Amino acid sequence: MKSQIYNQPKYYEIAFSFIDAKKQIKLFEKFIDKYSKIPVKKVLDIACGPALQLREFAKQKYIATGIDSSPQMINYLNKVAREEKIKMNAIKANMNKFKLMSKFDFAYIMMGSIIYTKNSQLFLSHLDSVASSLNTGGLYLIENLAMNWSDSKFLKSQSWTMRGKGIKVKTTYKITPQNSLKQIVTQDFTIEVNDKGHKQKFINQDELKIIFPEEFKLLVEKNNKFEFLGFFERYSTKKLKNMSPENIVLLRKK
């Protein structure tokens, strides 16, 4: 269905305002120190949305660029950059097929957005696009690869409420398996907004594909543009001991 939620950047940002971008940047820098073969000055945020992490990178004087397919998100990010007096580029682009004018030293995609590759062909196209935008030796960090539906935590409905600027936003998120043979799930994502008494509801429902860990590694190998460095815990540089819906995957451009 046509996006409703991703066209509401102000409400989307409030919904996820619990994110600690400064803490995440420190973790990224630990990965960079340990695994990057090049110094990092230029960073790329893929499917950036309101880009809390990118804004923090920009504040720390990195050269910061974000891409997103939603023109509303891009316009919002440009507006925020002016208000916060930070320098960053926001570019409208499809995360599965894009070509940028310059190359970057570090790229990342957050909050499980990698699932919007939707199938293996688009995932390979996505890797091609990221590889063409990364300098050799640079890292590609993927947060929350949807790698497992046997974990009850992954399938459990999530709901939370955040407030900001006099606005209340309740978010509900649910993944439901649909076709185990094709690894297809339905993602239901709803935000209910009370904007100073004006109530609205926005709904997204998408059919998406789970990429299991060994399949992910085989696709990276087939693409042949990255080294696979490992599956890591979401909040540290420790490697995963067991499958988890909260994870980081790290690739390095060959």
C-alpha cells in the first residue's frame, strides 16, 4: 500500500524520539576503529527518515548525507538542518537502486529498514548501489536484519507512546508470517496522533521477505563486493552467540 506513515516526518520523529543518537554514534565509531580500513570523514545514512543519527554526525563535523524515497522526509530533513544550523545533504533516492555523485567512507541503515529490499533480487541491487557509493575498505553497518521468525520476541506486537511539542504519538508494530515457503511476512505499522486535540491515524501494511542468516551470507558472497565481518549484538561490538531480532550486521567494501 502507499505509505502513510513515512509521509508524516514530524510524527514519525516523535514516535522514535527515544533513540539515543549520541550513544549510537559512539558505537559506530567503535566499529569503525576496529574494522574500517580507512579513516571516516564522509558518512551515508540509507533510508534515513528524520535521520537522528545523521544529524548527530553532522554536529560532530562529519560530512553527512542521507537518502530516502519519501520527498516529505527529505523536505523535513532539509528544514531541520536549517533550524539546527548543521550542514548535511538530503537526497531523494530509492534505497534499492541509487547512484550518488560522490563516495563515502561509512554507510549505515537503521531500525530494520533493510527489510524493504523485499526480495533477493532487490537485495543484490541494493548491495550494488551501496558498494558503488563506498570507498574500498569502508564499512556498511546494517541494524536489525530480520533474520528469524521462530523468536517469539520478533513476532510479539509492540506498542509505545511518545510525546513532544504538545503532540502525543502512539505507535503499534506487528510482524505476522504469511508464507513460510517464500519467507514472506506482513508488517503492520500504525501511528495514532493527538496533535493538540486534532486526532489522526496513519497505517502502513507491507508484504516483506525475511532473509535468514546463511542466506544473507550467500547473497553477500554472490554479490562479491563486500567482505562479511559478522553478526553482532545491537548495542555492543560483541558477536552474536544466538540468533536475535536485535542485531548489527557488518560488511566491508572490497
